[in-house]
Amino acid sequence: MKTIWKFPLEIANHQIIESPSKAQFLSIEAQKGVPVVYCLVDTQNPREDIHIYLFGTGEPIDHVKSPLDYLGTVTLENGSVWHIFQSDIKNKKELFKTWG
């Protein structure tokens, strides 16, 4: 069955959400001070992990060595602005360069 799911996000640089495979990202909104991602999913598809990355405006991201897929930007009630990305890389160590 196809339906729309909502995934609340934490304010953290990296997190994993579990979704039916082949989820289609629809939008990102702020809801009661929390960023949420809406996706069109087919509940009959097997589950997979989706790696989500949040970066604040002005936060350096030059340590990211892999391309990220931009999903959207959200402004929370407190005025903070977060830019949300997704990556197909499953291992966080592969995504970020070693800090030197």
C-alpha cells in the first residue's frame, strides 16, 4: 500500500531513519519546533536505513568527502536554520574525512 509517512528528526549531524525501500522524499517542514521529513512509501517494500545529515547555516561541512543529496532547509521557531541531506553511504567513516 502506498501512503505518506512522517519522520521526525533530531537536531544531530547524523541519524538513521528506517523506511520502506524506494521512499520518495516529498518535503521537509518544522512541526512544533521539530524538523520532519515527509516521504511517499510503499509499505510492502522491505525496510532500509536512510542516513540523514543536518548542518546549521554557517557550520563548516568541508570535512564531508562524499556527495550528499540535498533534501531541503527548515527554519525552527527558535530561529535556527537547518539544511538536511541524505547519503547512500552506509558507513559514517566513509563519508567524513579524518580530522587532522
